Amino acid sequence: MGDYIVRATAADNQIRAFAATTRELVEKARLAHNTSPVATAALGRLLTGGAMMGVMMKGEKDVLTIQVKGDGPIGGLTVTADSQGHVKGYVDNPEVMLPANALGKLDVGGAVGHGMLRVIKDMGLKEPYVGQVALETGELGDDLTYYFATSEQVPSSVGLGVLMEKDNTVKQAGGFIIQLMPFTDEKVIEALEKKISEVQSVTSMLNQGMTPEDILNELLGEFQPEISEKVPAEFHCDCSKERVEKVLVSLGEKELTSMIKEGNPIELKCHFCNSGYTFTPEELKELLKKSR
């Protein structure tokens, strides 16, 4: 099976957990945006975290957006996910190149820098939920851990990882989110903290052939984890020419008239998947009629 997310509970429902393997969707994002290795790692981590957080939502039409704005050379990252395992995203500067960090790994923290992480949940209510925290490290897993603790008051541990091949394709990608319920016993918390501090990186586990189920068993084995759901995950963009037409119409008569006068076809690209949509002057004239 390709990419997927598992949801589980453990320790008699005192713990809830998610784990994912996302190599294919991160590779699809890399191809769509032609990202450098460090940009692939940054975007891949956020896509993985976003996909798992999307699955946490209940409604079919619920949408989650994570925005990261830092002062590092990558600029910012945006990821959007739904409750069915669909996720999409982009980075502001996909060509960023940086030397390895002190551990000899891709320097995602250096690429992202300091700034803000914002989570927007649109669950069909009058106002979307918005939570915002300062970036703690720019490594993104730590930052989402801090977000859950600070903004949602849910003690959590978030592990995210992307491992690249020498030819800069994606070798492994995935992650986990483990959360404690308010009634969790102190002994369970202590044992879990000890286990998480000892565990190897997400990419090490995936590279050994471990599945998301194996990862949860590795982390939560002593707490008898029970898998309750398995959701396919994919990089999926719902853009279309019709949607882009609506954007053009919304620009208004003046802007459309100016484009038509230039007499050339125009191409608009989707931020999320880089798909291009071309409109001839004749098509723009039709859209001008709609805008009136």
C-alpha cells in the first residue's frame, strides 16, 4: 500500500496517536515544485504533520491550513489538508540551498528561521479557529509540539522526518503525533516521556522498513495500542480551470480589459501544485462579459 495514516488509542484511551508514511506524496510535491533538498525536507515535514492534523478533524468539509512565516531563506510554507487524507502545499522559495547542520543533516531549522506558526481550522462555523505561536526551533516537529501544548492545551509529541536519496528524490517520509488526554495517569506520562526520549528518529524507523503501525507499537507497545482507523494519504490539489476563471472574473473589468488589450494568451499557475492554466484573448473576452 502507498501512503497512509493510522489512528490509534492506548493505555485505556488515555493516549491518542497518529502515525503516517508519506514518501509518495512528498515526492509528488518535490516534483511539482522542483524543490531543493532542504526545501523538500521542510515542506515534506509540514505536509506530513498537516495530513495527520487534517485526519483529526471530524467533518467531511473541514479544512485545516498551516502557515509558517520565518526570517530564514525559505521565506514561508503553506499547507492545507482535509479530513480524508488529502494534503497540498508550497514553499515561498523552493530553490534554497544551505550547508548541512551540526549533525550533518538537512538544516530545516536554518532554512525556516524564527517567526510564527499559524493554524487555521475552517469547520463550517461562522468564524474559523485560528491558533498562533512563535516558531521555537524552525524544525517544524518541535514547533507543532509547542503549538499543541500552547494553543490547544493538549500535551503532545510530534515527530516528523524526510530522508533524501543521493539523487535528491525522497527516500523516506513520515511522522507521528502522540497526545495525552486530560485524565492521563502520571505513571503513564512518565513512562511515555522516557520511551519517546529513547526512540530513534522517524526516518531511521521508516528506513528499517517499519510501517506506521510498527512505529506506534515501538512507541506505545507497553500501553497496548489499538488501531482504530487507516486512512490513505495523498498530495491532492483541487484546482481547475473553472476555479481560475472565477479568480480572473473577480479581478474586475479594468484588469481584464488591460489583459485583452495586450493581445497575448496569459498563463496562471496554481500556488499549491504548480499546474498552469492558459487563457486566450478570446477566452478573456468571454470572462469580461461575465464580470459585467
